[in-house]
Amino acid sequence: MMDPLDPLGQTGRHLPLAILLVTTAFGAFFGGAFITALIRASSELDWFKREEE
């Protein structure tokens, strides 16, 4: 009776896990690219530069 509650435990039913892994890989790639772009832009455009008197 546990079959409907455990779809990943069935043989040949690993599609949701594969989709989750691919989605996570794409998210990590684009998240890393976004963070890298923000860090690079902040250093090139001097977003947080203190004005020295």
C-alpha cells in the first residue's frame, strides 16, 4: 500500500529525481553567474567606494 506514497522507490521511476538534479544544476549555474556579475559590476563601477576627503 506504500506504492503511491513512494514513487522514487519503484524501479524505473527516477524521472522526478533526474528533473530535480537538472533543475538544480541550471539554477546553480545561473545563480553563480548572477552573483559573479554583481561582484564584478560593484568593483568596476565603484558602487561601494568611500569618498576620501
